[in-house]
Amino acid sequence: MDIIYEIRRRHSVQKQSISAIAREMGLSRPTVRKHLNTVEQPKYQRLLTVSPRLDEYKDQLTSWLEEESKLPRSRRRTAQRLFEGLQELGYGGAYDSIQRFVKQWKSSAHGPKITEAFIPLVFLPADACQFDWSQEQVEIAGIVQTIKVAHFRLAYSRQMFVAAYPRETQEMVFDAHIRAFTFFGGVPARLIYDNLKTVVDTVFVGKERQFNRRFLTLANHYLFEPVACTPASGWEKGQVENQVGNVREWLFTPLARFASFADLNAWLTTRCQELAQRMHPTQSQRTIADCYADEQPLLRPVSAHFDGYVEKMMRASSTCLVKVDRNKYSVPARFAGQAVSVRTTANLVRVVAQGEVIAAHARQFSRDQLICDPWHYLPVLEKKPGALRNGAPFVEWTLPRAVVQVRDRILKQPKGDRAFVELLMLAGEAGLDALTVACELTLEGGVISAPIVMNELRRLIAPHLPAAAIQLPDTIALTMEPLANCHRYDYLLGAANVH
């Protein structure tokens, strides 16, 4: 519009000719004439971008967008993932073309997006960390399943940490905090949460909350201040809310596949370190890792480990079992029918009685599983040896090969059940390794029976004292050594002794 104004001013006020104006302003005479006849401000129309390389892939891209529009938002691919998918099909164009096409398709399908205004937040180093859960889909050991992912984000440096769990329970919350503080190498002053049931028991007016007592034990151990957001106000921890979507795109799209949760979490930890090499969103000249290096020394050091268990009192059944999440775990037989304390962590089930841990099992997350330690049932087996053949703890008991071979031979002998149970009772004191060696020695001898195995086992576990260690009292010292007399054996050959 400035050029039009200058042309009209020169022609109407300064009385310059069209040729003079064109020469001084470097324009063509037709352009000068056109602007002299212009009355309204010119309007420009945006030309449609032509993407010839994308033309043959538009049908495929449209098909993907239509199919994924029916899926939950967490399962939909971003423009970047769609671009990578087209590249696998042979697309050689630019990412910008895909991005524009996806934006236009969404705009025509759903209409323009209405945004909401927010206030930018500023945090000091080591001041705050934001926490949230997300739900993702992965393939663990060949089974596609929905998992929970715990997200942590230091608000100043933007350093993140994520860990995956089968479910979202309080013991998982504790384990996630322990892992995060270990990864960060310290504890921030405040942690910001939603009003999770595992964290907050009651929501009062404003910021007043009644936090869970067991969770306060965690906060008291690490000395951080828990802060709960206003209900339905996710922007109060907007960084971790944004991180949830980014992590889903970066790490869980397409479907991640791992053999176990341990492998998945090891990979997630590595990826958190790698993603820290990205540029900081506000300090554009520095990476997240650089900012984290400044923040980490200011975190409060972790002085002691926190035992993040959830405890529940229950009574052991007559079959020496306690039930946790629809799975049954064994306890020693002497505690059958007694009240015990079951302490559950993210990956362990411990049973405590009389101030001692009486049983510990790896936690299972499938349903209706029976997790037994056969050694817990030895006192019962001593009274009921017939249960050795069909007892659930012993049917799937994985024993060393030598012990299995000896067991199968002994069970075929008369009273073999009781004989092998006696071997197990002795092995309960000496250890399974000693029983294995005794069985190997018996197999080498060729004659297999319970007394022979028992003899070999006792010889292995009996103490061998050197001759110098044997102290005899002086009162029983030998004063007259006996003389050898082999003729007494000739007497036995006499007629009086022959039958």
C-alpha cells in the first residue's frame, strides 16, 4: 500500500509523468498506470501449494487418517509418524507437505480448533517436580496389554523420568518415586500432583487437602512438600501434561515390544538420558542436559532407602496360603491359621510374622496363580508323605537332574515316599546343593537307595575335625597298649565252633 500511496502522491501533487515515476521508482509504466487507477486496497489470495510427490500417496494418507480418527486419541499417529510410515512405502517428499495435508484434513473434518489462553510459569532450580500417570499400550512377552506409565519432570531443567508398571496402585507410586529420585540423584523441594486416590484422601476448599498417611510417610522420609492441583486444572502442571503426549509419540508409537517390564524400564531410562540432549524450550542456547547439570547439585541428597510397601493384615489359610490380588502365595506351615502381615511392593510380596520376614515371593500380575515354596510344606510332608506325588507345591518343583533321577528310583521302592521325604527334611537343613552332590555320588556308585543317599549326605555335612583338635582327658589316657593276637581267630575254626 505504501507504493500505491507514493505513486499517487507524485503524480497528483508533484505532477510527475508516468515515465518519470517509473524511472525513479524502478517500476514498469503499466504497473504505475495500474496503481494510479487503484481505488481500494489490493487483496492477495494465498496460492495452493502443489506437492506432486505426495499425489500418489494422498489416498493412503487419507485412509490412515480416517481409520485412526476412530481410535482413542492416544492411539493416533502424529504427522511425523505418518511421514515415517509413508517413507517406508517409498515416499521421497518433504515432511512439510505431510504436515500441511494432515492439518487441512483435520480442519475440514473437525473444523477450526479453539485454543485456550494460559499464564506462563517460572520455576527456580530444584524447586519443583511434576508427576502424572498415563496409559499406554505395549507388547510384553508377546502379549499386547495396557500399562501405566509414571511421569516425572523437573520444572526448571525439564529433565524427565518415566517408568512403566502393570497398574496404578500405591506401591507402584512409591516404587516410581524411589526410581525417580535415584535417577535424578536427589529430591526437589516440592512435588506437584493431581488429586490421586493413592496420594490424596480428601479434597477440601481451595488448596487444603488431607493426604494419605502412608504417602505422607514417603514425603517425610524424603522431606519434600506434596502439592495437589486444583481439581480439573491440569495447566497447573502443564509441563508433565505436555510430556505425556510427547512420550507417547516418541517412545510408544508405533507399538513398543519387550520381553519383560525390566527390559522396558531399562530402555525407558536410557531414552530419558538421550532425550535430554534436546534443546531447552526457554533457554534456546542450552540443552536440557546442560540445565539439569546446573540443577542437580541443588537437589536434596537421598540419605537412606525407603521401603515402599503397602501392608495388610490377614490370616494364613489351612493350606499355608495368603491371597494378594487374586493370586495365592505360600507361607511356612507352622504359620497356618495365624495372623500375618503381608507387605506388597511393586515387584515383591513379603510375609512378616513375629517381627521377621517368614516368606518372600516375586510378585505375579496375572490372575488365579499359585506361587508356592515347596520348603514351606516339609513339616506337613513329614506327616503326610503321600502328598509328595500329587501335592501342588511338589508337582511343578524344579529340582536338579541328579535329584530327580534318584527321586524317581526311590519312589518305586517300598515306602519310597517316606524315605525320600526324610532326605528332603535333612536337605532342608543342609541345603539343596548338598543333596544334589549326594545324589550324584550315589548315581556314580550304581546302587540307588535312600540309606545310601542319606549316608553320602551325612558325610558331606558332618564336621571333619583334625586329630590335633581332639582333646582327651588325662584320666582316660592309655597306659598299657594291647598286644595283637591273631591266634584267637584260629580258635574260631575249631570243631566246637563249626556248624
